[in-house]
Amino acid sequence: MKVLVLEDTVSHQVRMETTLAEIAEELGIDIQVQVTGKIKEFKKYIENGDVNQLYFLDIDIKGEETKGLEVAQFIRHHNPYAIIVFVTSKSEFATMTFKYKVSALDFINKDINNDAFKNRIKDSILYTKSTLIENTNMVDYFEYSYRGNDVRMPYNDILYIETTGSSHKLRIVGKNFLKEFYGTITDIQEKDQQSKRFFSPHKSYLVNIGNIVDYDKKNREIIFYENHRCPVTRLRVKYLKDIFENKGKRVDKA
């Protein structure tokens, strides 16, 4: 299990690390913890990390009272499956989590005693363990590894994958989220030869066949959920027709 902690006070960083280490030992699970008080560093972890992670956030960072809430929005944009827990002494901001629409699991007050604090943290760990780790067999996941960088998320939530303009860096366009990761279109295609979950309509794109909704013949574009679109080259339209025939649809309409 990977846990990211945003906390700018050293004493609270130590408290979180100690508490998480104790819980990991008690539960007999591996918890990989990253702790930082730097927003830029934390965002880099988010952009480069796995989709399924647990985040503990302070709200007041470097004197900015709602910075943690803004970071939570950033997390939710990149990671729709994130489990977010606020750990803060700013209890008056609890109701603001609804305004920021980040779907936090819990709001833990730093001022509670150590036993109560540990129990609340443990509850979050157990919830993450049961929902994101033990239920993996119930969900069909896209799992991809490239040069030591891993990505894992449900196929059903991937619309398409596109190049970013940066060498060996791709972007997943999903249902209500974007996720950048390291890899190449060619490498994913090679690893997808058996399952054939993706179709390449263009050298810069891989689309999730299961989430294709329609085809815009006039603009030569594949249409997805909420009108997301990507281009199809003239030479690839034939293969797209085959896909639609397998779905029981026609692709020759305008």
C-alpha cells in the first residue's frame, strides 16, 4: 500500500510516520510512506504515482489556510480513485471539504489523544486495504510497467491514451480525470496483443475499444463518454468499421 502525507510541521510528520509504521507492523502489511511539506514535491508524487493511493493531507500549509483543500482537488483531478483523509487542527474547515467536492473519507483532528489518533488512521488503512487491494479480482485492471514506473487502473475508466509531446510520456484521458505516466504507444500495443483491449486510430493515440460510443464520419473522429473525441486516419477507418460491426453498430453514417 502506498501512502502520501502532506504535512509541513516536522513534529506532525514524525507522528504520522511513527503511527503508520506501528499500524503496518500490527496488521502485517507493507505500507510505503512518502512525507513532504512541499506542495511542488507532493504534486510530483501524484503525477508520477499509481492511481490507487491513500492521501493524508493537512489543510493549512505554510500559512495558507485552504492549501490542503486545493491540493485535494488536484489529487482528485489526477486520481479519481484516491482515498483522501484530512489530518488537521483546523476543525472549522471540515464543512469546506464539501464545497471543494473532493469526497474525503475522514477528517481527523490532530489534537485528539494518540490512541484515538492511531485508531482513526488505522480505520483509513483498513478501508483502503479492503476497497483497493482485496477487491482487485472484482475489477478488470489495466496494468502497465515501463522502466520501473507502474500504472494500474480499471479498464472501464480509460477512454484513450495519447502522446504528450514529451519523450516516453503518455496521458490517459479517462472519465473525469487525466493521468500522465511513462511509456510508449508501441510498447503498450505490443503488450496488448493478446487481450486486444486497445485500437490505434492514429500513431499518437490508443483508444479503449470498450468505451467507443460513436463515430463522426464528417470530422473523422471517434466519440467517447461526454463527447470526448480523438482523430482517426483515413487508413484506420476500415479497422474501426470492423470494431463497430463486432459491437453490432454501423460506422458509415455521418
